[in-house]
Amino acid sequence: MPKDLKSWARVKKFGQAELTEWRRLLEDPQLQRELGAIRAEFGLPLQLEGSRPLFEDRAYAAWMGWDNQATTGDEHLSERRTRLLQRARLLLREHRIPSQYFGSLWSFLMTGCERPSYRSGGFPAFKIEKNENGTWEPICIVTPETDLRNPLVLETIQNWQRKAKTSPPLPVQVGRKMDWRPVWEWHHRNPEVTHEQIAQMLRRNRVTVSRALERLDKESPAELG
């Protein structure tokens, strides 16, 4: 079997394993009783109005208080939504359900449909979060389920890294010359970025960039090693 087909076979295998795990979790009788009690308390499951994803359905939006007819400051809807979120999170903790299945559990509460919303296939999750300084930064979440032996997964992470990297610094004007050392140091920290890509980021000629970086490689071959 060709390598790419083997990689996709691993993805399918991981996805099937996750589906099996989700169904196993739902077999817990105590969990089913608690889910039934929560649905009775909150008037669930919902009767969805169409075939759109749950978060786009008008019935779901109305229940959550997100439709145009709901008052923005409706305290009742806000309080109900908060209580259900708290109950769902408590179920996760009490039944030791992995956090990545929260979306599947929430959808199951709302609709009664067992189909999981979480199927990673062994891939990591990617998102953007604010750091402690208040600036946004890209995050790659690798879990115990991430299949780091799969070339497709590694390629996905590498592509994400390339897209998530900040641009290299500009060369510094020193008298009549340009000092390319800041760019050279950045390139050593990001060796997978090519000279051509750096040139595109800096909007400089590729030949100029390559000559400058190669010259510094010869002048200071061991400086960053």
C-alpha cells in the first residue's frame, strides 16, 4: 500500500476508535439517567428546524437567546444557559469523560443524537488565544490521541507552523551598508523557511536575500551552533 494511503488509513482508524470510545462512554446507565433528568429539567431535546449544524439552527439559537427576537439582556435565558453549561461540565468531571468530547456531550443533551461532534482522526487542534500580555497567538493542542507517527499529521503541524510564524525582521541600515544579521539569526531559528519565502515576506529580491544569508553563514558558521 502506498505511503499516503497508509497514512489516510491511520486517520480512518483513529476516527473509528474515537467513535467507538464515545459510544462506550454513552453506555454508562448512570450517565444516561442523569442526561434524562437534565433534559426533563430544561425542556430538551430540541426539535431542530432543518438540516443545518446545531449551532446554526434557528431553534437552537432561540433557546440560547441568540436570535434577533431575543432581548440582549434577557436574564432568564442567560441564567438557563449558564446552568446547563455548568451541569454539562459537571457530567464530564464526574464520569471522567475526556474534555474533547464536551461538544459531543452538549450536542447529545440538546438533540438526543448520539453522533459525536469530535472526530480528530489523530490530528491536533489549532486555535488562537490571548496570552498574558493581551496579544493573540496561535496555539497547537497536542493530546494523548494525537498520532505523531502519521506523516499526514506531522505535515499538518509543519504547515501550521509555517503559517503561524511571525515575519522575519528587516535588515538594519548601518551607514551605507545593510546589516542582515537580524534576518540571519531569525532564519537559524526557523530553518524550514526558505530564502524565497523570506524574500517574499520582506518584499526583497530573492538573490539579494540568499547572498546576504549565505555570506553570513560563511563568516559565522559556528556562532549559533
